Amino acid sequence: MQPICTVQSAMPEADCTDNPSLTADSPRRVVENDQYAAFLRRVIRAYGRRIAAGDVEALADAVTLIDELENAIAHAVNGLRAHGYSWADIARPLTITRQAAQQRWGGEER
């Protein structure tokens, strides 16, 4: 069975096909990164409110999100470096020094 993709693959050689019954007339909505980040912040805040309303068991799940976010940031930094961005380029929007960025993310990829 072939996997079904909902977005067009960046690698044309990937073994992936669209399911026409699901994607035939579906408009592709482009979401900018800043809008996506704002959406994620709203979801995380809402998750905190749900836990605060009395779901003590979900607290452990929320803490694991810290590791997921750290891994996502490391992956993003490694991708930027692979695309030629310097440590200074990466450090600038974070308002940290290039040395601080390199110390934090300059090791092996996670």
C-alpha cells in the first residue's frame, strides 16, 4: 500500500501519491510562519489552561513538549546551517551572540 500525501513532496522521487478523492478541489492555503507560530502559542496556552482545570496527569505530557520543542529548534538550526546561514545570521533574530548560538546548537545533530 502506497502512502497518501496531503502536501506536494519536495522530493519528486519520493514514493508518495495524492488521493484524488481527498484533494481534487481542495484549495491549498498558505500559512506564513509567523501566523503558524501564533497558532502554536495559542494551542500551548489553551493546553495549559486545560491542565490547570484539573488534569494533573496531563502535566507530564506537557513537560515532554519541552524536549520536542528543543529538538525542533535544533533541527531548524541544522537546516539553516545546511542552507548556508552563518552563526551570526542565526543569532541575530534571537538577540544572542553568534558564539552563544554556536555553543548551544553547534554540536552533533540530535
